Amino acid sequence: QVQVVESGGGLVQPGGSLRLSCAASGISDRIFRITAMGWYRQAPGKQRELVATISFGGTATNFADSVKGRFTISRDNRKNTVYLQMNSLKPEDTAVYYCNAADGTWPWGQGTQVTISS
């Protein structure tokens, strides 16, 4: 069964940067290469939201309006890994960040906590 492990979260000051990683296992390289992937986040008391997606080939990306221009998403299909580069972080970016298939059909991982605070 596919598993995802997110990492790279932490506590940073407003305006700072973080790079999140998501490693997928229990899935063939072929399947990963043809799966569009996404990063999601869930802030306290709020529903989980999709913040970024990347096509299976990595050539097309989409972002929620709230992160557009500040976040970038990328993938390394040789490593079955997806990344989220987050710049100009704001307190409202505080959340647990998860990765999943872009349609959200994989089992959810534990996520990685991102806290933006001075």
C-alpha cells in the first residue's frame, strides 16, 4: 500500500522560507510517474485545503490564490519525491502540511507542522 512521509516543517519567522519534502513508498516508479501530486494543508479549526498541484511530468503546476507567487512545487520522479518550496511565509500559512495524489485518494500521512510566528 502506498505511504507518504512528509518532512521539512518547523518554526520560522514571518518572511522566512521552508522547503517541504514528501517521499512516497509502496508504489511502483511507473505509477508514481503517472500520478499528479498535490500539497494540502490544514490549519487549526479549518478544513484541509489543496494549496498546490503538479502534473505527472512536472510541467504543469497550479496554486491556491493564497500562496500564488510565494510557493513552488516540484517533483523528482527518480526518487518518488515531491517538494514544496515556501517563501515569504505569513502567519496564516501556519498549518499541518500533507502531500497526496492530486485527487486526494491515497492514504494520508502524518503531515509536517509549519508554524509561522515571531
